[in-house]
Amino acid sequence: MIRVLVTGALGKMGREVCKSVWNSDDLQLVGAVDARGEEQDVGDLIGAGETGVLVRNNLEEELKLKTPDVLVDFTAPEAAADNVKAALRRGVRPVVGTTGMSGEEIKEIIEMAGRLKIGGVIAPNFAIGAVLMIQFASQAAKYFPHVEIIELHHDQKRDAPSGTALKTAQALLEARGDFQQGLITEVEKLPGARGGRFDGGIRLHSVRLPGLVAHQEVIFGGLGQTLTIRHDSISRESFMPGVLLAVRKAMTLEKVVYGLEKIIFE
């Protein structure tokens, strides 16, 4: 049994992770942490009756007392890096779905894990369909270099553009090679109307509305034609197969990898 501790347990993603781990045959939910934790039984959050696993608010203590194998983090960008470093110091393998961490923070985590030879996974999106979307879009970019990205999320998401959109843009940039699209100077009658400008002129647009979960479309334009590749997560359950895959795979790694594709395709 792989012993799992979940941080951000009271959030929507955290609850789904707790539920999925609890219902898994080869994983054991040994702890749950949240800044708002007040000894709530996890069972009350996931409809499982009394579990004996209580949501507490001190990660360091829970890491020491529960000795998990893996920490799954779905918290906030200002907390995630410290949570992961605390886990690594205890020899606990991180699986991180929190987006919004800086590139420098991710680099520090990867370097720290490498020195300690502790495996883990950081992924901007744990939906397997979203990983495939990026792969398909990367292939298309070789033939359709003109491309823009629209990402749509619920109105409580704090970072924009999404980590998935940024990762997609980077993958497109690498796939299509040296190419500069669009006008170098554009006139925006309303600042931001053309979205954020990524390297190579790739435009990223963020939509935030209630009713959405996580969606992205990559739109290519060519001579007399367009191509759209889209992925929709219509519920947070869509991320759970990828999270559980990462938890299991983390046990075999000796470094932290960035992106779910690193454990699916490599």
C-alpha cells in the first residue's frame, strides 16, 4: 500500500483526491491537511462515513506523525513550494497539481529532489486528454505555424493564463521551430484585447466564468482553412486517473519530472 497525504484537502480538487485515494485498492489515505482544517473527518467531505482521517492544519506535524510515502498538493501557488520542500526534507515524494508557482520555484524543487534522489511529479494538468491535446497540437504546429490558444476556467481560478496554456505554448514553439507570427505592432483599442503575447507571437486568451471547469482550444489558421483542437474537463473527476497514475509512478522515480507526459510517453 502506498501511503498518501493530501494537502488542500478542503478544496474541490483536494476532496476529489481524498475520495479517489480512499476508494483505491493499492493506496492508503493516511493524512489530510488544509489551512482551514479543524479536525474534520475526511469521510464527511467525501461521503464515506467515518474514516478516522482528520483534516488538520499543520503539515510539518502530519508529515512527522503519518510518515506518508507521497504528498499530493492542490493548494495555492504561495503555499505549494514550501509544502513540497517540507515533504522532500522528510523523504516524501511530491505529486503537485497546484498551478501558478514560478519557474524559479519549480526549478528549485526539481534540483532539491535531484540532490536527494526523491521522485515526484509536477503537472499543470492531470487530465490525460489534456496531455493528448498538447501532443496533437504539437504535431499540427509543424504544418500550421499560425496559432492562438484560448483557455477557459471557473471564475475562482487565480492564475492566468493557466499552466496548461503556458505549457501548450511552449510545446508549440518547440515543435514549429523558428517562426514569428502576426504583426509586430498591433493597435489594441482596449488594452489586453489581443490576449497575452507569448514568444514567437503566440497569443494566449483567458476566460473566467462560473459554470466552467477546465477547457482549452488551440486554433490553427492556414491557407483557406482552420483547425481547432479542444479538450474539456466537465468535472474534476477527469483529473483523478492522472493523479493516481502519478502517485504510483512517483514511487519508481529518482527525480521530480514536470508534466504528466513525462510519465505517459517516456
